[in-house]
Amino acid sequence: MRILSTLMVSQMLLLAFTFIFLPQMVVSKEAIVKYSRNPYTMMVRANQIRVRKIPSMQAPAFTLLQKGALVTVLNEESQKKYQAVIDGLSYHEPFVKIRLGNGQLGWIFKGALTGASSSYKVTSIEQGDIMCYIFLADQQGKIWQRGVDFPICENKDRYINKYVMIAKTEPRNVMDCESSEPCGKSKSVQIITELKIVR
């Protein structure tokens, strides 16, 4: 009986390795392409998208991103491309490695992203309770609200009604409170630290 139970345990461990760990090793070591490019910012176009631990549609997700979230795209992407429908349009794209505002690394389907390098019209820049906000109109007329660094806020007349590109974003800790009163809680968010005026 002891020999039989040992064999059963060995078989279970072999199955776990085959179906759980081996696919992750294959994906992470054999199907990733590295590029010699600098990190750049992109924006989530999908209403909601999963950030996964490895570049695969079957991989577990550890967080969700909402439409309009900014991410830093790094220099790695999956060799394999995947098909997905977003907002009624079909995309055939790889997964790209990203860095979130809190510094976490993950993988996201590239078709769910839109280039923050696109130009946006600055409609307003306002000081809020916990940070400064910029309001950007895209080419379809949709308004995006994003946090910006204080030097941009202090020089808002330079940007209002101008077309800009998002040149750089960085993670910052801000108060996670209902008002401007200190509450002892904070959160990390990705804010725009540099804008490039294109016209």
C-alpha cells in the first residue's frame, strides 16, 4: 500500500508539472521576443482588460485595468499573436510586457491598448483635492481625465487648447481619501510628467 500511495503521489506531481508549470516555462522562455527600444506609454482602449502573469490568454490574471488607464510598455512581447474582439473590432496582436503605476510587471494583449503617442487636444487643466488633472480630447472627441505633475499644472496656460503627445509618465503616491483632509491612506497612480506640444 505504501508503494502504491508513493506511486500515486509521484504521478500527481508529474501531472501538476506537465499541465501547470511546464506550459508557463515554455511560454516564458521560448515565446518572448526582446527589442532594443525604450519604454513608452500607452492607454487602455478596452472597457476592461486583464493583466496576466505570463503572455497567454490562458494565463492567470492578477489585476484588471479600466478604460483610459496608462501603462508603460517595455521591450518584450510574445512571439505568438492572438485574436480578440474589442469594441466590435477584431485585433490580431501579441502580448506586451508592461509596468503598472505601482511598479508591478505583467503582460497585456496589445490590441487592448492605444498609442498615447497619438495627439490630444488639451481642453482644461484643473487642481483637484489630491492631484492636478488634465482633460484631453482624442480624435473622436472623447474626453480623457488624467493626473498630471504639478509643473504642468502651474504652467497650464502653455497647454490649454494645444495639441499634445504624452511624452512621459511616472508612478506617484497620492492620498487615497474622499477629500483633501489627510486620512493616512495612499495609493500609487501613473501620472503624466511630460507633454510634448505638437501644434
